[in-house]
Amino acid sequence: MEFRQSPPEAPGNVATMSDQILDVDLLAFERSTGLARRAVVDGVRRSLETGFVYTSHDLSEDLLDTTYAMLKTFFELAPEEKQRFVAPGANGQTGYTGLLVETAASSDKPDWKEMLNWSAPIAAGHPLKRKFSTAYPDQLLPEAAVPGITEVLYRFHESIADLQRRFLRVIAEGIGCHETFFDDMVAEGPTLTRAIRYPAMSDLGEDGHVWAAEHGDINLITALPRATAPGLQVKVGDDWVDATPPDDAVIINTGIMLERLTNGVIPIGWHRVVAAPGYEGERYSVVQFCHPRPWTVLAPVPSCCTDEHPQRFAAMSAADALDEVLYEINLVETARRV
């Protein structure tokens, strides 16, 4: 749901080292002052030149285990059973999305992935839901097929959303803003969690090993706490770098909205998902896209505009930016691009 294809570019060689993606300590940032805190901020800024960073976390391993196990149970259901949980008119913002639907914006070849999407429910009378109904659809989760999954997925969603809110405070200080700069912006935003199953390559019946084509996310930042197999690659210069985080680290990457807000000081984290040559198994991951409220005006902050780095982007609402990308990636059900 949150992907945009990069401009055409020579693919370069596949790199074997990921030294430019740094491992930082969010918990040290929160517990420290002075130079120790600043060191985390500086590390994040340097790492985000790639669009990616790894961070420590305090997520519950039991919650992660339970969430991934229940999602695997769902994805192993028969195709016709999963189709019961497609949410008509939701444009991929909740419920199930099948294989070969989402498509990179500059491609006519859909991605090999199926997905379950959810976010935190919001009151029916809330002005955000009344004004931006597409961004806040009524949630559809497979409770009838996997009893107990709704409560687990909502707990998982809030746990990752809290981690992302906290990490944005590091980024805020790094761009010269107060640490709370993003707090109100993301409060009750349409942050979306997505579970993805990439099918085994032996099941695809065609050559190639690309599960999801090169893209950048539309939102502010994206968090990936765990994947069951390698496959995520990051574009650094002209090279593709395998994202290989330390054990128990969360991967954070940047999106188009953050690039606009920072006037390009923090670039988009371009990435793709591929099966390693010879790997024939499937892959599961759960990612969360941190969104600002739709009425947020995405205009570069003054601290990121200088004589040497003049303003690059005009103001645009977060709602309009999201709507444009949903069409480009083929998720608008009444206006499929391909």
C-alpha cells in the first residue's frame, strides 16, 4: 500500500557489505543527556543518508512470536477463505490483499506478495474519519478464521506505533527541531501495519527472484521488527546492499513524506525484496508505515532550508500525497492503473 517506484536508473552491482547502515540505541537516547544523547542523534543522521538505520528496542518478544504465529495460521488458509477478508472500497487500507495486486508505480508487473492490513480503529464521529474516510476505513480482521487474532494484532500495532513515535524524536532533534515536533503530527494518524507473505519461489512457475520491485515508501518512517528470511535490499548509491540487522534490532527506513518535510536532507530509503539465489522458501515480514494525520501540510521545515540548500518542495497535504501513491501502486479498486 505504501510503495512508490524509483526513477529509472542503472541497477549497479549488488554490494556485499552494509557498513553504511548503522546500528543505534534508541533506549540510550531516551536514558541519556548531553554528549551520549547527541551521539545517537548524529548516528541516526549519518545512517539515514542511506534511508535506513537499525535500532535497539524494548518490544515484547512474546508478542512478536504470538503475532507472527497467528499471521502464519491466517496465510496458510485456503485462498477462498482468505478472500472472505477482502474489504471492498478500502483500497488496501485494511483487510486482505491477494497476490499480484500491488504494483510498483513505474512497473506493469505486480509484486509477488499477499498482505493483511490493519490500523487502530478511530471513533465514527471523529473529524478525521468523517473528512478522510478512505484513510480510516472500518477495520476488517480475520477473527472468524483465527480466533483471538484481533486483540493480538491491535496490541502489536500499538507497540510498534509507540516505538516509531519515540524514534521520530531522535529524527526531530537531528533536523534542528524540538524533540516533540512529530508528536501531534502522528497522533491518531492513519498509521498502517501490514503483514506480508512472499510465496516460495518454487511455487511461482516463472524465472526470476524479485518478490517486490524497487520502491520507496510514501509515509514518514517504516519499521520492520522481524522477517523470517533474508531478502530486503537497500539501494546505496548504485549498489544494492543486503539489509542484515543485528539480532533483535528493528529496521527503520524513511519515506517520501519525511523527505518533503526535511527538504531532501533526509532522503527516501529506496529498497526491494528479492529471494537469494537458490533460496526456494517463503518469507514472512510485518511492517508498519507511520503516517501523519491527513490534514498535515508537508512543507519543508525552516531548519532544513538554507542558502546552500534552498527549498526544493512545494507544500502538499499528506492526504493528497497518499491518494496519489495509492493510485500509482494500483490499489484504488475503481481505478486500477494496470
